[in-house]
Amino acid sequence: MRRRRRSLIPLGLVLVLLTVGPATSQTPAPGHGAEAHGMELVGHDDLQGRSAYQPTIHQQRGRFIAYVGHHGGRARNPLTGADEDNGTSIVDVTDPARPRYLAHIPGMPGGPEQGGAQMARVCDRRDKTYLLRTHGNSAPNSGHEVWDVTDPAKPQKVSTVVSGLTSTHKNWWECDTGIAYLISGDLAKADPLQLGPSGWRTGRMTKIYDLSDPAKPVFIRDFGLASQEPGSTGPVAVAQGAHGPIVLGNRVYVAYGTSNDGVLQIVDRQKLLTGPKEPTAANLNSPEISRLHMSPNWGGHTAFPVLGVTIADWAANTKDRVRDVVVLVSEATANECRESRHATFVVDITTETRPFSVATFQVPESAGGFCRRGGRFGPHSSNESFAPIFYKKLVFIAYFNAGVRAVDVRNPYAPREAAFYIPATTARTAERCVTNGTRSCKVAIQTNNVETDERGFVYLADRANTGLHIVRLTGEAARIIGGP
């Protein structure tokens, strides 16, 4: 037996050498593995290989359910055996290590920026749970609709809030009052100065509805920046229009511009809902408290308010130790950094009539050679939930091929990175291409939006068809939120 074992050793070495071979003779596999610091993967669902936009995590009847909006496209639904236009994925994440796909609600046919059902908001109303979602994006017949998801495995359509629109996108739904802020356009052409049926001179404005009874939507008013309204003349303030509002207390924080010519607007909610509804310049200006114009290179994708931050380092000061800020994210839009560098801005709004940018957060490109990895590199959005476990401590920024970045905002004047997680690509991950004389394509993760839940989990939605990743903090990052 000893002689036999010795005789096998040289053969084993030969087999290993043949298998490994010279490094230069092998074609590298496309894509990349996971990278992390202070975060770890808990669970993953491939979302049927659909390009994902907005995840919303809702606790209902003792379960945690993820509702994920999708960009346009088409994929096979194994639950029905049919090919379905991308819409809304519903996933039970009660056990985040074992997500369970419950249902897919098909969306509108069309390409990534035309079809699908990108947005998903969920509220409990009248002992039932409802999903408010967009239906389509830039298609002429896109709109907003409500579904009964009390049984998340058996969604039932309740109403179409409004249809016949273009450029439907991010929305906000007040679960306590039922007031919904629906980002929409109605332009017949892509040119923002080409008037649509209602005459608004912008790609997107805000349509406000009362959805306290989701089966009976009640229109309240249209809202935008003065100079965008029907009948106005002269230059248009932010022709690209609104991207998305977030409501907290009696304030509405609206981001405009997305990736250039950005504006942060702070609005008095009560005046907005009860003031004169006719869209004149005076009536649009009336509820506005203030606005901050960004540099032309940067836009407002997400305006996330973080209010009442007590700064530990300012404890010795006798005044102004508690600050209100907005985390304002400008979206990167071009593959492989073929644009200006985008950043996340911290805007001090303690004196809300005079907002002022006091800090920025960026991921250094040199930390990972991200511009060469493929796809977009830069911020896209922040989380939008106010889960107490994270609020005033950490904000999570989706950073495309740099994954999710956990930003410590306990001192908002000096935000710092506390942790990050970059998911691994899979066989489903789609290529991202650039053309510079010749066409070049690379496989890279594209973390598009992130959200959190009350338990301390973070959810990453991937734009490049890789699915939903569920992560949690570890080590020093976990201790920021009181973890072990």
C-alpha cells in the first residue's frame, strides 16, 4: 500500500499542472467575485433575472415582504411558466437567509426606460395592504396603479390612479394620510420645451392624489417649479424636472435634475395641499420654503432628510449642537466614467430658509479601479426608510459597480465610510458596453437602489439582472447601530 501511494503522487502532480496550466493560457472568466468590508451577505434572490430598480420592505402580519420594481424587459416566470414583461417582484424575506419568491405582477411592455414598473410603495389602509406602483415609464400610456397585496402571493388590481402619461418615475405615499406624490410627465415629445396635453414645460412634475381610499383616487393638484407651469414663457427652471419627493412631518423635500442642473426644494406640506391649486407662478411659489441650486454638473436624484442630529464633537459648544441635514445624491449615468464625477452632498437645513452644502461623500476611484471595471461608477440613490436602527447614524448609498456604501453621518460635517459590500456577478449579470471606435463590453455589478428594514438588514437591487442581495453589518460598523 505504501508503494502504491507513492506511485500515485507524481501522477497527481501532473494532473494538477495540466488543470492549472500557465496563467497566460487561460481566458479570464467574465465578471468578478464579492468584495466587502464591515458587511456580509445574508441572502440572495435572482428576481428571475429582471433588471431591478426600487426595493420596498414592508412588515405585514408578522412577515417581512420585499416589493421590487423593475425596469422594462421580459423574462420567464417559473411560477407561471410564461414569459412576462418586467413588473413587480414580491419576495418573502422574513428569513433573509432564505428569501422566497411569491409572485410577479407583469408590467408594461418596452425597453429598460420605457416599459416595466420601476417604483413600488406599500401602505396598510383599512385593514388591508396596498401596493402603489408605476406602470411603464416613458411609454405614452404609462401611469400609476394600486394593487391589493394583503395576500402577497395573490395580488389583485384595485384601481388605475391616472394613465396616459410619460416619464412616470419615483413616487411617495404617506401611509398615515393616504396622500400620494406621483412623479409624472405628459409630454408628447422628448424635447422638454415641447408642450404636452396639459402644457407643462418640463419632463416631470408632481401629480398629487388622495389615495386614502385606494379604490377611489381623488386628484388634488399638479406641482412644479415656477416657470414650468402651463402658459409660462422664458427660461425653464430645470427642464428635466422633478425626480422624487420625500415627506417628513410638514415638509416635502423634492430633488430635481437627477444628474445635472440640480435643485433641492423644501416645501411646506400644509400649504401645498390646502393652498390655491391653479398652477400659476404665484401658486407654485407659495408653499416653497427654500431651494438650493446645485452646480450644473450635478443633479438631485434623492433628497433624504436626516433631522435632529446631535454632534458629539460639538458637546462643548453652548449653541447649535443639534443639526438638520439633507443627504442629496447626484446620479452617475455614463458607463466607465465618461462624464463628470458625481458625489453625495450633505446640505445643512437647520435654518431651512437658507440651505447650505457643508460636506460631500465620495468613493475614491483608485480604491478599486472602478472606472475600468465596466458599467457605471458613482452614486445613484440613498435608502429612503427611517428605520430607527439606522436613522441619524448610517445612510446607505447605492454606488453601481462599487456596490453599497454605508456612510456614517453621526457627524454630518465629516461623513465617512463605515462599510461596503460589492456583490459577486452571476451567469445572469448583463454586460455594460461603451463605444470608442470599437464596442467594448464588460460584466459588472450595478447596485442601483438600496433599502433597509427595522431589523437591521440592507437590501441591494441590481440594475444588471443579478437580483436582490440582503446584507448586514459586521465588526465596527455593526457597533455603530448597537450590534455585537
